[in-house]
Amino acid sequence: MYMDLIDFQNMIWVILPLLVIQLSLMIIALRDWYENRMILSQNRSIWLIIILFFSMIGPIIYLLFSQRLIKKNTLVDKSMDDWSV
């Protein structure tokens, strides 16, 4: 019984930082998802599912790929502005 308590106390110091990292990534990804609703309008619901249900990996995948989509869309918007003269 005492050994189980010691194992739990040691395990909590591993789980707690991972939980904080996971929640931080999820909050950052959800905030970015909400702010970029016009740019990511086509796949918004898919990105939300990825962020919420793929715990630690989902927000990382979203943050990596959404930044590429945002850069790509802003480049397309700038090139369209050049043609609208």
C-alpha cells in the first residue's frame, strides 16, 4: 500500500507537466483557430476536431499546418491585389 502511494507521488511529477503543456497547446491552438476563421473557413470544423480529440499531437499539427495555409492564402491575396489595378 505504501509503495503504491510512493509510485503515485513520483508519477504525478511526470503527468502534471505534460498536462500543463497539453492544455497550453490546446488553448493556443483554439485561440488561433478562432482568430483565423476567414482564412481557414473551408476546413474549420475538421481543424477543431483535430485540436480537441488528438490530445497533444492535434494542436501541434494544427499550428504547423495552419501557419502554412495562412502564409499561402496571404500570398494569394497579395497577388490578386496586384492584378486588380
